[in-house]
Amino acid sequence: MLTILVCSIPLTASAASPSFEVSGWIPYWRTATGTMDVLPHLDVLTEVNPFVYTIKSDGTLLDNGSLGAEPWASFIASARTKRVRVIPTIMTSNADLVHALLSNQRSRIAFEDRIAALVKDNNFDGIDIDFEGKRSVDRNYFSSFLKGLAARLGSKRWLVCTIESRTPVSDRYDGMTPPPDATTYANDFKAINASCDRVRIMAYDQQTIDQKLINQAASSSQLYAPISDPAWVEKVVRLAAKDIKKSKIMIGIPTYGYEYDVTAYAGKQYVYDILWTFNPTYAITTAAQYGITPSRNAQGEMFFTYVPVATSSTPVSLGDNSAQLAAVAATTYASTYNAHLNFRMMEWPDAQSIDGKIALAKKLGVRGVSIFKFDGGEDQAMWSVLQQVKK
């Protein structure tokens, strides 16, 4: 009975925590595989985040994952037994809804009360706020919301804030004149630091945000479309750390990849169009189908290029350089005929690239890392990497 009583007590925000933390999101659309994936590895985690809540148009919360039902109920009980924090995420990318809720004091306070009641009624350790795509006009409203919510949660519950990355202006607009609103942001980092117990920076989906790194890659004719280049991540974290305590910062790490339709032009110039996201198994299967050996690029991510066909022949190994063959062929054609040609590129992080991000987090002296996402589809060797973090 004593054990049950102890495990039911939330892990307070003021309580001491390990010097390096590992947390991660379990998405509601992969509830069964996600919980099954994480359950045997709870010992390596500090916190788990059921990625389940969204906001209805009336400001009430929708539980997309049915947290009170199985398999969540048993999973949460196991997490509490292991003293792993359970902090669900409330996510929205509806800027109009955020403005309507937060710009009106009455609705904002009611929203804060509603979230605080959700946390306390369900005995969660806290709540993770992930409001993406906010407008700069709502900067102060969002800050007021976080301040009010933090007060309602009190010192016994955690307020976790998941925010977009911010690239240094000089690098974002390298070689260009920054627009007048280049430093007009929707997130007030100082206010976020004041209200939030943990600040998780979504240091992924880099795409074309860092023009300086793009120009550097272009100068050496490299293919460059990383999900999360460590060089960019370091810039993002160092910038954030000017206003947010390192002891609160968690670096977001992706476990998914992107497939691009790439157009090669003369002079080794490339244009990347995102087709879709994928889990690593899809890339490995596709590589095998075409007889391609994936390679690791300069950003530490796995990749390969290919030209899709309706049916492929029996896979035959093309050698260590096979990951580049389609790109080289397209580039040669474009340069020879002063034309353009398309090919596909798949790029994704694996356990080794995740290990590199953890090393970067330790080098930068931040609190830890947050993995998006745990759904059973990530490189399973990742768990061995995380196990080493705890040793």
C-alpha cells in the first residue's frame, strides 16, 4: 500500500532531477505501437509526453488518445511506478483560435483554469504547451497565458513549453537584406524562461531556414536538405540560451525523415520539394528495392538518391557510392544539356545521428533532449544509445 501511495504523488517541478534528462512524445495516432515501444525502456526516460490533446473551437480540450483507457492507463501506471514524469501535450497550429482564446482576458483565464483542472483532476505531473504558428500580435497574450497557467499549476506541477526554433538573423538571410520584421517574433523568450520549467526547442524541420549553411553547401556542390544539421542546432541553442536558462532547455531530436523530389540544374544547383515524411524502415525498404547502399552525409544523417520506376529489377548492390548515383547522373545531364532533371532523395536520422545530438546537448550544457517521436517506427538502436545516457 505504501508503494502505491508514493507512486501516486506527482514529481514536483521544484524537486531535484537528474543532471541530464531524456523525454519524448508518444503520438495518439500510434498509441498502441508507441506505448508498446516505450514500455520496456521507461528506465532510460525522465519524462513521457502523450501527444494527445488538441483544442476545440470553443476552447475545450479534445483527448484524441483516450488517456483514461487502455493501453494508456496501464502505461501511465507503469511510468509512475518508475518515477517517470507523465506530462501530456496540448497542441494546436490554429493561429486564429489561439488569438481568439488568448486576446480576450476572460476566455484566457477560463482556458488557464480548464488546463489546470485537467492536470490536477488526472494527477498528471504537468502539461506541455505546444502552440505552433502563432502570430507576433499575440506575443504578449501568450506570455500572459503562460504566466497565469504557471501560477495555477503551482510549484508541484510542471509547465513545459515546446517552441519553434529561432535562427540567427544574419545566418537566416545570409547574402540578403533582412526584411523589416526579421526580429519580430511570436515567442518572448524571456517571458517563456520566467514561466516555464522546461523549454523544448523544436530543433528539426530545418529545411531552408539557414541560408548561410545552404550557401556553404552550394559552394562545395553538396546536396543539402537536412532534417536537423548539428551546426544549425548549435546556432539555435546558443541564441535561445541568451534569454532562456540552459538548465531549462531541452533540444528536440527527430526520429523521422523526409523524401524530396529534387530538381538538378546546370552548375550543380538543386531545388528540393518535400513529398512526405517517413519512418526509417520505409527508407531502408526502398533502398533495398533499388539495390542502393545508403550513406551518411556531412550532417550525420543517412541518405540516398534514386530515380523512381514503376517496377524495379532484383536488387543488386551498387557499391559504397550508390547513394549518390542518381544525383550525379541528374547533375551530369543538367550540366551537359543545360537543362534540368529530377531525382528523389531520402534523408533521415538514425541511432548514430541521435547519439551525436545527445553529445551536442552535453557539450552545450543544456538540460537534455526531447525525442519526437516514440511510435515504434524509429531506429530501434536508439534505445541502446539512450541507455548509455543513464550510465
